[in-house]
Amino acid sequence: MEGENVGNRLREGAPEISGFLYRGRYVSVSARTGTDLAGYVCDRDDNGILLDVRDPGGDPHGYDFLPWSSIERVSAEG
């Protein structure tokens, strides 16, 4: 798709990775191990994503680094 006009195929306002996984964004992550995590993005780079993990009640549960190779899906609302 590089170099093609993809504007007719994407929804208006569709984010790019930098606009989707920004610092402070609340996301849900499904890992290949079957573990689902939710929390706030602290940082991301070519190696993976660092989350401020929250339990279902919203309480902090520590920090987890997930390499991209271990992630099946990342979801965020909005």
C-alpha cells in the first residue's frame, strides 16, 4: 500500500501507530500465552510495549514489558 492513495479505504480519522499507542493511552492486550492485560501505555519502541498494568478494578498492578512477538492483539476504545 505504500505510495497508494488509501484515503478511500480507511475510515475518516483512522489512527497511525503513533496516534494509537501514545503514552497514557488505556489499552487491552492479548498475549500469545493466553494472558490478557489492561493498562496505560508507558512507552513503546521497536522491541515492544511497556504497560502500567491495572487490575479489573483499576488499581495499579505493576509494570509489564511485552515484546511485539508475544502480542496477538492490542485494543483501545475511541
